[in-house]
Amino acid sequence: MTGLNFHTHSHFSDGSDAPEEYIKAAIRQGMHAIGFSDHAPLPFSTPFALPLEKLDDYVRQIRSLQKKYAGQIDIYLSLEMDYVPEISYHFEKLAAGLALDYIIGSVHLVGSKHPDNLWFTDGPDHSVYDAGLARFFSHDIRKAVKAFYDQTNEMIQTQKFEVIGHFDKIKMHNQGRYFTESESWYQQLVMETLSLIREKNLIVEVNTRGIYKKRSESLFPSDWILKHMFSLDIPVIISSDAHRPDELQAAYSIAINALRHAGYRRIQRFNGQFWADVPLP
């Protein structure tokens, strides 16, 4: 265990419990730091995003809890911001005045211009993934996956954030049905994204959620990607993408072992002002 988790969802978005319940669980587990990163508001209705009218309450509550539990655990305020071209709020504009500690940038919805034209690539039901692949890409998986990575690359190039979330999650509902990660076209897309990540000095989260929810046989990102990341000197955090208090450090041992195998001996820890290296357990 690392005692750290910087990607956490409370009941303000699609998590199960109030933020304080996660904090109590983190203290019971002997954790050192927890970062709340509820899904940022989007300008249309979704089943997972924090409603815009509740954003100020979210910020106030996390800041209040920081004071209440000072000296017991470090608590940080973040948002996981979705990037959807020509639809989502600009990251910097949405964050203005909120004094966020950091931002996680992610892609869950592939498409642009109108909410009716978006392919939802996440969630527990792979049939939604399959239906979107058929509707928006006529079952052309290479075109669909390229659209996902192109949108991710556009986010990296146009938005300001510190951590990129589960950047290869497009593989989750694939599960070997449409493509394999050994195919050259897929690996080329990944390497293009890694190059941009390195150029922008982003931190990559090693996300365990697919493992412990049994939706993926590998971490986000996969072991072979971790090895390339290490060769590029790309910094990492380990996160569980927790939606329940009992998930705060789920499958961390798997992530630690994978990172060690890839060559990593350090991970990142936010200290309230900046990200710094700490030893990998």
C-alpha cells in the first residue's frame, strides 16, 4: 500500500458516500493523503457528472473537511474534468476561482459538438460501448479507437491539467474482441499520446479500477505501456479511482508490482503546493 489516493469520487458525482466517509475509511486504513476528484460539471445532463449548481457546495465541503481533519490526514481538492471538443467547459475557465489543488484530465465520451453524438466508452455495461461503436463508427474499431486517442491528444494540447486519467481505458470493453494491444496501429496511437504526455510534463495515473471491478485483465495503462513510460521518464501516481470508501487502495499491490517490473522506484505525491517524488513501496 502507498497510503495515497488522489482519484476519489464521492456522492457529489457518481460515488456512493459523502466525502467524510471516505476520510474516515482512509484514516482507518492508515493512509497519509486523499484527494477528492469528483467528475466536473458538463453543460448537459449525465449520470456521472457533478451538477454545476452543486460545485460551490462541493468545494466548501472539502475545504471544511481539510480543516476538521488537519493533522490526521492530508485532504486535497480536485476535479476530474472531461474533455469533449466544442462541448465541455474549458478546464481553466471552470477551475477559475476554485483554488483546486490539481486537475485530472480524462476522456469518457468520444465525439463533439452535440451531446447526442457522443460515444460513452466507460461504465459497467459493455453493450453501450458496442452500440456506440456500431452507431458512430459503423463497427470500424480502428476508426473508433483513433477518435478516442485523437481526442485525448487534443485535450493534452489545449487544456491545462496535471494528471492524465486512465488514458488507455478505451481497451476496457474491448477485452480482445475487436483488437489486440499487440497490433502495430494501436501501439502507434499509444506512443503518439505518450510523446505528448512527456512533452507537456504530465503525470500518468496507474489506475487499478479495471482490475478490482473485474472489467479489465490489466491496469490502466497496460504493463507494456508502463515500460515505455519508464523509458521516457514519465512520472506516475497510483490511484484506485475509488467510488466507495472500501476501494481507496484496492489492487494497489498489483500496481506496485507492475511498476517495479517496469523499472519504477519512485511515484509522485502532492504535498499541497507541488508534486514531488516519493519512494515506491
